[in-house]
Amino acid sequence: MAEPESLDEVRARIDALDGELVRLLAARQRLVEVAARFKADESAVRAPDRVERVVDGVKRRAGDAGLSPVVAEAVWRAMIGAFVEHELHRHRRG
């Protein structure tokens, strides 16, 4: 893909990527909601060991993809935190 030739083109490409990210996050959310049904309590929802394994894996893959591992970690921790809260809310509702 050729380099964008204007700020408007850069922004249009970012907007397109954002659309893809929203679709991917929606798919992830559906899986999180299914996972909640298999978890017995809030400790299982929080799963700090699982969070660390996920973040470590993402940081390893980030460099290969050209993404800063620091950025990847910050994004995934924020995303996981939001999904944990979403899952806890659903878990508490039953």
C-alpha cells in the first residue's frame, strides 16, 4: 500500500482501521460473554495469571508486527480491564 499523500488520507485510513478494530472488539466481547458463563466467581473473571500470559504474548508478537511492545501492553491492559468490568457486570447479573 502506498504512503498517504495528505493528512486527510492518513485520517481516512485511520478511520477505516478504527472500523475494523470495532468489529474485532465486538467479536472479542461476544467471546468474553460466553467465557463468563464458565466462570464460577469474580476471582475467575479477574484471572490475573491469565491477564499476564495474554499481555506477555501480545508484547512478544507486537515487535514482529511493527508495534511498540510498550504501546501494545498499554492498549491490551486497558482493553482487558474494560472487558473484565463488562464480564463482572454480566456475571453479577447472573
